[in-house]
Amino acid sequence: MTDRMRWLSLAGALAAIAAIIAVILVVVQPPQTVSVSPAPDEPTTPDAAPTTPQVAAPAPVTAPPTPQAAATPEPTGPLAPEFVRVTQWLNGPALSLADLRGRVVLIDVWTFGCYNCRNTLPYLRDWHAKYASEGLQIVGVHTPEFEFEQVEANVREAMVRLNVTWPVAMDNDWGTWRAYNNRYWPRKYLVDQQGRIRYDVIGEGSYAEMEHRIRELLTAGGASLDHIPLGGVDEGAAPAQTALFTGDSWDEGRFLAVEGRGEATRLGLRGGWTVQSDRVQPDPDGGSTAWDATVVVTSGMANLSAAATSETPALLKVTLDGVPIPEPLRGAHVFAAEDGATYVSIGEFGTYGLLRNGDVAPRELRLHTADAGLTLYTFVFGA
């Protein structure tokens, strides 16, 4: 090989080595920095090198600052539904809860034929007399249980007789009853000045607690009640039990089982009766001229809600365990005839006292009549 060829070969080798070194340098050279424009709210730092995005670390937890003054708690409780589908307003113009904002409202769901409802009226009258001028508004919602309670004239007469002087909404279509998802007579809802239900009582009782809640809300609204004493109405006897004549509850033996004091109270009928959805009546076309209704009483008190359907009163003979009711046990409407037999005279619709001061041992109370012009609605039993 000539010297020229050796030189060319050496030059080529050197060129190849240089090319390899250049490639190696390109591969290991760090990438060029790329500038990224910051977001409008992101501070700009000149010549800052970009960093790999990281998940932000949670902020350190610190105790909240101590408030200068405690915040007033917001009223609790559901908003009270409005009065809806009211047939007629009695004792005043139509009302709405929206119009009554700023006042404490006590809503009383009742019906004048309900014995338990009437037992609560003395307390309502007392609260109305003491607190109406201090910001309490009582509103009665009269939801009828029986047909005769739908008649406006009957409701007005009952309100006069029972001294109901506050506004009453006739709820004949049960619109307000359903708006409150109610199932009971009586029921009371206490509504605060913001329209929220703050207390709810089913049935009789809880009078002291209700008055305490009324005063609490009135005082929170700025009323001064130091001059008004608590209470003033005797709580009286324990709540009563009511036995309804309901057609769906009758079995083939004409007996109705009703919750009483300690055991079931049973009602039996003999002589041919017409059983309707909310009442029973003697059937004059059934071949009988006399009718009996027998109740096994397991409490110390028994009243009867009834009415005469004829122009003259209907006479009921009443016995206890087969004999005339002894004088100490006679209800308010029982009287003794000259022969010693005990009777009740049934006129317009009302609750007639049959038995009082009795014991809780089962005893048979029998009603006998020869008058077909009679309607029986409910028995009421209690202590």
C-alpha cells in the first residue's frame, strides 16, 4: 500500500471517530428550555426554570378564630303548610300563615263532636285570654268526622255553646288536614314567628309543656310575661279512649273490638240495626220493635255520642250488669224513673254521660230502646 493510501485510510478513520463523538455529544446534551406564558393570575418570575407539575400539599389545619360574639341560632322545625281548601272562615275573615308572620300561632285541629277535642278547649280558652294580646293567635281547623259536623249552622251553634271565640277554618274537604299529613283528633301545632312548627301535640295532655313553649316563643319575640301566671286550668282526668262505629270494623257477629283500659272493649247489637260507615241505627223494617246495644266496659267512665232523628227525644233504658245503674255510678245524663229503672233521654246531637266513678273490672253496660228514631255515633271510655 502506498503512503497516499495509508494517509487517506487514516483520515477516513479519524473522520468516522469524529462523527461518532458528535453523535454522542448530541445525545447527552440537555434539552433546550421552553418558555411558557403564565396564567393571568399567576405571578411572573423572570428566568425561572420550569418545574414538573406537582399535586398541591394540603394546607395546614389551624383552629378557627374565636368569635367576638356567639351567633343567634336559626329557628328549627319544618315550615307549617298554609290553610288550603277552606270551606268557610268563622269568627273572622280568612287568614293565612303568611299574614300571621311575626305572631306565634297555635293551630288546633278539632271537630265539635269529638269528646277528646272538647276536653282541650278549657286550656285553649285560658291561653287565648292570657296571651292573645301578647302575640298569640289561635286558629281552629275544624275537620269533620261525621256528616252533621259539615253543616255550618251546627258548627256555629257548637262554637257558641263551647265558647270558641278565636277564628275557625271549616275544613270540610280535608284539604288542610291532608296538607299537614294529620291522622288525629285533636292535634295542636305551635308555629313560631317565622312560620316554623316548633311543637306538636297529639290528643289530650301536655298542657303545661305547651304553655311553656308558648311563653318561650312570645318572650323571644319581645313580650314581657312576668305579670301572667302559669297554669290555671285543672288537668282533670286522664285522656279518654274512643270507640268509633266504623262499618269496615264489623265482623259477622256484629262485634266491634276497640282499645280500652287493659283489654278490648266489645260492642254487640241485637234486634236488627243498620250499620253505616260512621253510625248505627235501629232498623224499623227488620221485624223488631226493640233494640239492644251491649258494651263490655273496662274503664271507670263511659259516655255515648248520639242523636235523635225524630222530633221527639228517644228514650234509652240503661243497665249495668243487668240492674239499674247505682246512683254513685250514674253518668251526668242518667236519671231514675219511679220504678227505679235508669234511663237517658237522647235529643239533639251530643255526648251523654252513662257511667262514672266505676272500676276497671269488665262490666256489661246495656242500652235498650223501643224508639227507632235514634242514631249512635261513638262510645267514649276513660278513667
